[in-house]
Amino acid sequence: MILIPVFSAIGAGLAGLVGWRQLDRRADRAEMERLLATQPADPAPFTAGMVADLPEPARRFFTYAIAEGTPLHTVARLEMTGQFGMGDKAAPGYMPMSATQVLAAPHGFVWAMSGGTGTTRMAGSDSGSWTRFWLFGCAPVARFGGDPDHRRSAFGRYVAEAVFWTPAAVLPGPHVTWEPVSQNTARMIMRHAGLEQAVEVTVAEDGQPLHVAFQRWSNANPEKVHRLQPFGGYLSEFRDFGGFRLPTHVEAGNNFGTDDYFPFFIADVTDIAFPKTDR
């Protein structure tokens, strides 16, 4: 008889955790729908004249990444598989992962993933407002965000990803400027809601982007203190998606361009779509 209330309490606790996990999934879906609704309803087609006055590397980048006449959709939904490093350069601790991402710079992003094997099976999501991961779908193991440091760090991530996965979102405009760096590198600066992020993109002679690099606000350091640190990644295996020529293999991580570079994010994109809005 004594065990009955114990088991009841355990059952109630498990049910509460499962319900909490479902609330997180619901929040993921709601934020994805909000971001998808920012897709332009009737976007203009791309013309080379739109980028004629940009620095030469940026002009080459856009004419490589966007075919003439392509509708300038700025919001993408991506499906990917790959590996995610849970350790460091010396012991990467890579685990397999699959993920769905909605990318809608400058408004935000959601990256919902599941990964790991056996006792390290994990699932959860990153967004501009939160980081939430669960072990076995019922035990919260990481839960933070909703503060200025997280918001600034997340902004850096999705602005950099916008450069190579949603190039229409980084065309020059009220929130975006470009400036020259070198013969093959240009710097994009995006400003939104009090945040600012610069990202450098280096291109080949034909304009194919080779890698991006930027200073990211991060606490991925031994001191666990938020500060600006080198971040970036290499881009390859380009494919055409509705007039956009985009990388389907990305390797990115902290301390990019230094001896301490650790590519903890290795993604192989299986699909990129640009959903239309009903507006």
C-alpha cells in the first residue's frame, strides 16, 4: 500500500514532463508559423542590376547564388542530417542528428533537431528566444535563453546562415549594407531591432561562396564568459533550389581561422524550400 502513492507520484511526474515537452513542440511550431508568415507574398524577380553597385566580391556572389528572374523569397524551410559535436577539438564527441529549420532573417529562426544514439538520445530546438534540449524526450538537460546575451548570439548565427541559405534576405536594403574587404571577400552588415551583425563572405572567381566568417557573441570558452569570438564555416556541394544555388554541405564552429577551430556543426542539407505565404 505504501508503494501506491510513490508510483502515483512518479507517474504524475513523468506525465508532467511529457506535457512540458509537448508545450515545447507546440512553441516550435508556433514560432515556425510566425516566421513563415514573413515570406514576401509577391516578391520581385532578381536582376543583376540590383547588385551592380556592390563591391565586386558581393556582386559575384549574388549573380552566382541567384539566377536572373528568380522570385526573391527570403524565408526558407530546410531539412538536414549530419553530426553535432558535444565535446571539443581534442574529443569532438560527434553524434548523428537530423533537423528541420525555418530561417527568416532578420526576424528569427527555429532549428528543431533530434539526434544521438542509445543513452545519449536527445531532441530539442534553438531559436532567437530559447535553447531547449531533452534527453529521451522527457528529461530536460539544457534550458536557457530569453536574455540579451542569448538573443545577440542567436542573431549572429541566423544572420550568417542567411548569407548562404537565403541570399535574397541579404540583398542591400534598409537593414543590409555591404562593404569591400579584399579582392575576393566582402562584408555584409545586418541591423535589426537594436542588433547589428557583420559577416564576411569569401568567394571564388565565379562567385561561389567558399566560407563565411564573423565575430560571434558567445560563451563557448573556458571562462564561460560572453564575448566576441571568431566563428565561421566552409560551404560546399552546391545545388539549385528554385533558382537559388545553395550549399548542401556546411561545416562550422568556434575559433574559425585559428588553430583552435572546432567544427562542431556538420550538416548535409537534403531539401530547401521557400514556402509561399497565404497573405
